[in-house]
Amino acid sequence: MRDSATEQANSPQAALQVEGLRKVYAAQGNAPAKEALKGVDLTVPKGSVFGLLGPNGAGKSTLINILAGLVVKTSGRVRIWGFDQDINPRQSRAAIGVMPQELNLDPFFSPAGALDVQAGLYGVPRSRRRTAEILEMVGLTDKANAYARSLSGGMRRRLLLGKALVHDPHVLVLDEPTAGVDIELRQMLWDNVRRLNRERGLTVILTTHYLEEAEQMCDEIAIVNHGQVVVQDSTAALIGSLDAKTLVIQPVGTAPDHLALPGGVTLERRANGALALSYRTGQIAAEAVLDAVRAAGVSILDVTSEQADLEDVFLALTASRQASDGPDAA
């Protein structure tokens, strides 16, 4: 186990620092060279749960593979827990654990054997290996000596999490960890991640297509699109950056076909008869919207409000980036 007092004194200001990171894949056959990362700058605060989001092909997997040492960068600088990947490759690799999206397990190893081998690859002495503890954490104690090929898909994903933790890393990368898993496994995974983050200060970097999951789990988020970081900010600030709001009004009876609404207000009639009126709070006051509805002769039975969420932010930012790059952008 780490000495937490010594670790705190010697820890860097950021868990991960990426500066000007570029990756160009060489041309192959008829396929031209592809610039997957275009000068990415990224700082992940230590002790945070950090979301790395973006559409398919945005460059997230290339970035993660560079961090894990599986892909060689074209240029730029990567420091993991203060260790420069070029100057201290062994220390930087030891500081990070990666749970990959692919279920790449040796089918002839048991979970206990797989964790033991992984720990050996990282040079963890037998006296400091935590195989039984990790198996219990990921709920595989009763499968410790079963062949990995006999495990279900969910169990294999748990084992991948265990393998990422055997060398006690400072930074844990979870690449689409809950893709295709059931609710029970998802809850188990997040309970473990929250506990590791809270009790041991583990920094977690998460990629996910479940934006609601990122909104609930992440302190800070970076959105990547076309090989560049479009934005990085706290989750609360990103959601707050869209001042979109929707008033959902349940009328008494049926609302008239035509409502004279202030400019900038859009109306959606929902199946249950409710009127969903969307507007920007920086331009229009809620009272002005309600006044317009009353002026149209609508009696209001009930009214609720809906705020923008992370999905709205994600779609707005990636759509604007797509438009600026043009329809032929790679």
C-alpha cells in the first residue's frame, strides 16, 4: 500500500498533463495519411473523476493508447503523475492503469492467475500483491480459479478492472467500461470507482457514450472532436454554459392552435397535451413566457421547468465544430 502522507507531499499538481499532442497515421494503400490528434492540450486535476467525451472517430482511443504506451505519438509531451513519458517511460507507465474496452483476456488463465501475471509484469513483489483483495472488490472471489473462458461477459469486464489495479496506479483510465453491461454490474463498477476515488484519492479518467453517466460521475469534462479538445471545464460550468430552459405547461383543457409568443421562444406540443416552451434565460424572462400563454387564453393547470443537460452541451459543441470544419472534414 502507498504511504498516503508521503505521496501527498510528493504528488504533482496535476495527475495528467498533455501538451501539443499530435498523432499522424501513415498512409496505407489507397488510404491517405490521417491526423488523429491535432495538438491536444489537456490537464486532468489529481483526485478528480474526469470525463473524456466525443463522437466516434474523435481521437479518444488514440489518446488513451498513447497514455497506455501502446501507440507512439508523433509529437507533443505527456506527463503522467509528473513523469515525462519520454524521459521516464517506466515510471509514467507504472503510474497509470487502463481498463480497455475490448475483452482481451487469455482464456486459459484463471482470474487469480491473470492478476498474478499482470502484477509480475509491473514488477510487484509477491509480498505486496493484492490478488485476493482485488478479486473480492470486483466480485470474483468465487471464480478465482475458474478458466477465464468460462466467465460471462460481465465477469470478464470486472476482471479487466482488477488487472488495471494490480500495480496500485495513481491514475485509472476506464474506456467505455459499462458498454453493453447490465444495471447491476454498472452499479458495482461505479461503487468501486467512487470508493477508490474517495478513500485513496485515485484519479479516474472515463470515456463513455452514456452522457447521463458522465454527468453524474464526473467533476470535470473535456469534449474531443476531430482530434482536438473543443472545450474543457467543470461539469456544472459546461451545463451552465447553455442558458436554455424549457417551461412545460399543462393547460386546463386543450390549448388553442395558435399562440402569440415572444421572439426566441419555440413551442412543442407533447402527446399528453402539454406545451413545452423553450427559450434562453439570458434573453427572455420566464414571466414573459407565462404572460404570453395567459394572454392567449390558456388556463394553466401545472407548470414545471427543464434545464439543459450534458447531452445538450455535447450536441451543441460537436455540431458547431462539425459546421466550422465543413461537410468534408475527416
